[in-house]
Amino acid sequence: MKLNKNFLKFSDDYFFYKISCKIKDFIAENKEKKVISLGIGDTTMPLCEAVISAMNNSICEMSKKETYRGYGPEQGYKFLRLKIKNYYKEKGINLNEDEIFIGDGAGRDIGDIQEIFSEDNIVLIVDPTYPAYIDSSILSGKKIVFLNGRKENFFLPMPNNDIKSDIIYLCSPNNPTGSVYTYENLEKWVKYAKNQGSIILFDAAYEAFINSENLPRSIFEIKDAKECAIEIGSFSKTAGFTGVRCGYTVIADDLIFEGCQVNKLWMRRQTTKSNGVSYITQRGAEAIFSKEGQKQIKKNIFYYKENTKLISNSLNEKGIWNCGSENSPYVWAKCPNDMDSWDFFNLLLTNLAIVAIPGSGFGSNGDFYIRFSGFNSKENTLEAVDRIKNLSLI
């Protein structure tokens, strides 16, 4: 018996565990202080009424022999896939129902999708980035190359034709920076992918937070993207499904490599390793796309974005450069006085009892940045903002 030695390539000091230990130690030594987390990447607003109603109705169905359901289709129930199909149609994107696969959240599909690709492939990842892209690439034994995202390029580096890649992870709006690729930007990425013979894995988890009709919400808004891209969507941040678990992956019939339709490979993988997402959960997800559901989740999204505006404005008042608040639930800030991200994390925790996420956890280009989140309550955010206004940087 031999272990998967790719696990041994990880650092023993897991980044988010290190943060939780520091917070735990601080609380133990400062029991009188209220710690406010502006680092939280989890939603705090409850599921909207339309979702709760739909899930309650489906529970009643499951309680009756006539309407009880056992195993569902591995790729998801037709009623939800049709809703997603229509959601894309509103963006001018035509999909077949069989091109949509329902899963238990974008996080799992982001990593699992690598199973259908050879370990010989080279993965191109933007730095800074969501750590799961890197971790899943390491676990699958693939080589990783990085593109540098910096303030000068709005943390949205463009393709370099001199760099060979087979799999490309793109996230827009980006986590952690909140930056969004334009139509022109994505057109260049699609052209690069087609020239390279590579696949774009497009993470659209935050598309509902985009505040402008002049910015793309889907890679498939770009001509020929169906021939070189896979899109992964999520209900976690848009509808509070972080604890419910439901998302989707779109793989067009036009995506063909080595004579194989990639969606057929994904379908085969799913039928082997998954029994699908629960009927109750999918009925809840279906309700997101109702008229009332859309109205209610947009209200929650607005709530979180108001929090990010409060954070951004307070940082601006302190002369701390930041971005991301307009089109995402995050604020990406430059650490003041040339502090590195851990030093600023420690200062915020020690002096203000505020938690943010050190940028170094998202890659080397995040070393001197920090991520704030708008996912806390309005009351806690206002209190944290008042503390930031009193922060001494001298």
C-alpha cells in the first residue's frame, strides 16, 4: 500500500487553521473584547422566503407515498436544469438541458473536474487566487504555472502566448480581489485558449454581485467560448446556500478534445461517484429563479454590498487603497506603511479586535494586501467601521 504523495506537498501549517488558532488565542486572553470578523467568507443572512416555502413543500411531498422520491438523476432534476437554462437565455446564451449538471456546490466541482484531465496537463492560475484551484491541482499531480496579478493590471493579468498551459482557472469577479474581467479581456482569454488547445475553468460564483451591464457575467457571453470553456456556478453566496450545498457546472456539447465530448466524460464521472443532490435542495434552488426568489436574493446581495461600501469608505478615510467593493462582497486593501499581510492582520486583531484575511493566503502577490468581507451583519459592520476610523497607523 502506498499513500498519495501529493498530499505530502501541502504545508503542515494550513493557512485558515493558523488564522483560527490566532483568533482563539486572542479571545482566550481578551475575554472582555468583542471580536468582529470581517474575514468571514460565509453568508449570514437566512434563506429567502421563496426558498424556504419551496423546501417545506418538497418535505411534505417526501412524507407521502404518492409523491415520495428516492434517488434522483445524477446530473440533476430536469425542473432545475430548465430554470438554469432559462437564466442563461436571459443573458443571450442558448444551452441544451443536457449541458447543465447540478452538484452540491461549486467548491466540489472546482476540484473534482480535474479528474477527467490527465496529470500531464499544465495548470495556469492567476496569483492571487482562491486557494482551492492550487490545492486541487497539487492533489491531482499537475504542474502549476502562475500569472502575476498586481495593482498595476487590476489583479487581472492577461494571457501570455509564451506560456504553455492546458487548464486555465479564471474567477470573475475574482476572489479575493473583487476585480472583474471585461468582454474584451475574456475575448483575449478565449482566443488564447483556442490557440493553445486548452480549457478555461471559469468560476462564476460571484456573478450576481456584478453591478454593471457592461461587464460579462458568463464566459459563454464570449464568441466561441463553448469550444474551450467550462463554467461553474454556485448558489452559496448569491442565495445563502453555503450550508445547503447546491451549484452547477455547464459543459457545452461543443467542447471536444481528443475526439471526446467532455460533458460525456463528466457525466460518466458523476454517475460513478455521485448520487446527485437531494430533491428538497433542488426544489429550493429552483425557487431562486422565481420572480419572488430573484427579488428576495437581490435584496440580500444588496445588503452585503452595502457592508462592503461601508468598509471601503472607512478605509478610504484612512488613506488605505482598496478595490473590489463595487462588484463583489469583498474589499481588497493595500496594507498601510509597507506592512505585510500578517503584520496588518495582527494589528487589526490586537488593536481593534477585527479579523480580516491576510492576502498571503491567496498567493505571493497578496503578501502586502488583506481581504475584508461584507458577509457579517450590518450592526457588526458598522461597529467595525467605527473602530477602523480610530485606527492609529503611526
